Amino acid sequence: MLTSPDRNAPVPRVPVRARRSAALPSLARRGVVPLAAGAAVAATADARTALAAAAAVLVAGELDGRRPPAIATLPLARFAVTVAHVALAVLAVAAVGVLGGGAPPAPVGLATGAAVALVGLLAAHALERRAGVTRVLVLGTAAEARDLNRTIVEVGAHRFRVVATTAALSGLDAALRASRAELVVFTDHVARPAVLGHVAAALRSHPVRAMHQDAFCEMALGVVPLASVDAAWLAGLADPSLRPRGAALSRLVDVLVSALLLVLLAPLLLLLAVLVAADRSGGVLFRQQRVGRGGRPFTILKLRTMRGTGADWSAPDDPRVTRVGALLRKTHVDELPQLLNVLRGDMSLVGPRPEQVGIATALEDEIPLFPYRHTVRPGITGWARVRCGYARTAEESALKLGNDLFYIKHRSPVLDLAIVLETLRLTLFEKQFEVRAPAAKYVLGPRRPAVVQDFPVDAPAPAERAPVHPAPTVAVG
């Protein structure tokens, strides 16, 4: 029988110092940083410009504080997104000054205000990382709790920390009191309806949320466990009311940015075309059929880097790669002609990388969820691209699919910006065929998905749960 919390038991109190520390990041973004930035601009501008600066930094701080938690797992973008928000605030202030009919703000004042805003928002993130960490209690085995905590650290999801675990519902109340956890993550060790009912009762004395481990991985780690995807999850991709907003804006940005880059990079593309032609490996442009939105094939454009058709998986030290092609592939400039694909509507700047038609057909036979990555336009770069690298096997493609599904469900302008910024870092410092596997254990599950049934029409029923026996509470951290 499930036990309810004792009404006469003392309600755990979060120390005043901890509550104040947790509130500091919000106070900084909404008060201290905008006022300081406005004051810095006021030293060299009028009151109207200073007020505009404070308002712009306030908006930038709000946007920065509401970014998806998974962005924190990107080494560069978690800082660069803040820089981008501050840069947009500076542009907004400059536009207000020019369009308002007055003199444009002094560059010194804008630079000082931007520096104050940037330092302040980065400090707010540092405070959030130290004092705003969400304390997680795992309702599962001690081994499951250790694995999840280790993955959180490895992936870089610093906003979460596993502090305790209990393997039985009978130990949940005591564990919540002892650990002061704010989030209960439960595994398949305990039946889901029983967990939710028990947590609902515990809410009377504990301010706590609860979610399944699969949902936590999606929210905090930025991956979708493939084994957990069912018809209800997939319905969200098809329901217009649940689709992310801003599709028209995203397409407008694709067109404007790709057109601008093609104009700016025209001299470089002309020089590269001459070098490729001198290598005598075939035509300057390499054309290949790839799978696009809705599963429709399209012709992708790249600068030629290989001899032959290149219709197989690429590999390190591929003998088909030419001398010039090796340099182009290392710097990724062979991808620049894909800006024409973006302009034509075949691709987007950000999205799942388009796969070859033959390889995609084979992967669809082996991974039943693979066709769902074609619900959006493919991209020059993407979430799976910056987190997983290149895939050379079906298993690595399944790992990337778990990341692609996360992007398709959660895509937004801020996430796109983070991906573009992280791509710049990877272009300069990554190894061409390096394969990374963030949270691979949770994406692939105990085994890589095999062909069982088509999704979502005949999704398999959940497996029966084994009976759960009480187990002691174990402290994790």
C-alpha cells in the first residue's frame, strides 16, 4: 500500500541563504545588470538612449535566462549565445538612436554598456551554475542513479545534480526530506502510475516535480531515447498546434543569410573552383541525390573532393579523396555550395544532415524511426552534427537520430543560433571523423532498435513491470 506523508511531520525548509543564492541570477538579469548597463551608456548619451539601453539589456537577460537547458552542454555556445544576445541589444540601442532622429549613441558608451551587460550576464550564469542547481532524486536503483549522475557530468548538464536515490516508493518521503530534492526522476524500476500518484500526494509537504528518466534525458541532456518514442510522442511532430513557431521567420533568415554569404564569398568560391579544376578529379561541383523534407530526393551541391561517385560511407584516409579535397574537407569549405540549396528551398541552414538515398533506404529498414528525421528540411549543420560528429555505421546513425529528433521537437531561433556558433568552433578544432556519443546509453537503450513494427500505427505495448521490493535509501552526492 502506498503511504502518504504525515501531516504532522515538519515541512523541510530550504535555508534562507540557499533561497537568496538561487534568486541572485534572476535579480541580476532583471535589475542589477540592466541598471548598470544603462548607467554606463548614460555617461556618454542622453537619458532616452540610456533608458533604451537598460530596456534592451533587460530583454537580452530574459532571453538568455530562458534558453533551453540543453544548450549548456555545448562548450562554446553556452557562452557565445550570451554574447549574441548582448550584440542584439547593442544593435537595438543603436537603431533607436538613429531612428529616433537624434544623434547616434557614442561608440564608447555603447561599448562600455555592452561590456557591463556581458560581464553581468555571464556572472549570472556562474551564480546559476553554483547556486541554482536543480537537486535530483532518482527513484530507481543505486546503479541507475550513479549512471545518470555520471552522464550529467560527462555531457555538461551543470544545472542538474543527482543527490540521492531510493529504490522503493516507501522510502521516497524520507529521501525527499533528507536530500531536499526538487526533482524526482523515476526509472522503469517502479511503475509509472504509482510514482505519479505518490508524488502528487507528496506535493502537500514537498515542492517537487517528477518526470520519467526518458523525459529528463530529453529536457536536460538534449537527446531522445529511441526506445521511449511512441505514437503519442510522434503525434507532437505532426500536430500543427504543437509545432515550434517561427517557421516563416526561419525561412526568411535562411534566404537572407544564404544570399548574403553567397555574395560575400563569391571571390573565394571562384578561387576554390579554379583549384578543384586544376586537380583534374572531375567536374568542379559534386552532385549527389540526398533525401530531403518529406522523404523527397534532391540534388545536393558540394565542391568536388573525391574521385568517383562517393556513394558509400566516408572513412579516414579514404583513397578517393584528392589532394585539394583533403584541405577542403578539413576546413569544410566544400560545403559552401549548399548555400544554393538553401536558397532554392531544398535545405535550411540548420537541420538534420541530409543522407544519401541508398544509405537512407538501408537505415530505414534497420531503424524504424529514421524516416521521422525527414519531417523538416535538412541542414548544412545541425544539433546531431555538432554533438555527434560523422556517422559511419548504422549504430552511430541511430545515436545521431536521437539527437535529430530532439532538434525537430525543440527547434527555435535560440537553438539554431547555438548550433551555428558551435559549428564555428568545430570547424576550427574538430577532427573530420571524430565520433562523439553524448548520453549514448540512454539514446540507444540496451540495444539498438531493430525492425519490429512500423511507427506509430502499430507501436508495441509496454513490457510488463517486474514486482518491486523495498530497498534502502542510498546517498549519491
